[in-house]
Amino acid sequence: MTTPPIPRLLPSTDPDGKPGYLLTDRNDSYVARYADGVEALQLGMCVGLLAHARAMIGDPAVDAPQLRFLAEQLSAALADAVRIAELRGRCGAG
């Protein structure tokens, strides 16, 4: 008797914000590799945004609208990072 595969929460949602799941017992499937690539891209963007944020915070010429925009972008990046951490916690990776 084989063990059924554990659904993998994908790193993106549909336009209504609903999660997508991958149901496979293969970690090397096209969709699984694509999801891994999206996660890597999201984390890379988080790293770049963090470096940009550190530079902006230290710059006295940065104004309030720029900092609000930065906060919005950091919030989105943090949401991506948390989702990836949850994904990896569920699938045992990382």
C-alpha cells in the first residue's frame, strides 16, 4: 500500500487570493520545479529589497511618501518570506 502524497501549498495565489496546491509524490515534476524557482526568486527579491531599505533608512533625503512605498514593498516581501517558511515547514524542506 502506498502513502498518498501530501499536498504542497504553492508560493502564489489565484486572483481572488485563494491558495493553490500541488498533489504529487514527485519533487522533480515541472510544477514542483517551477514552484521552487518562484520561491528562490521571491527570496532573492527580499534580499535585494532589504539592502535597498537599509540604504533608504539611512538617507536623510528620503521623504515620507518614499518610506510609505518602501513599507508597502517590505510588507509584501515579508508576506512572501513567511509563506515560503510555512511551505518549507510543511514539506520538510529547508
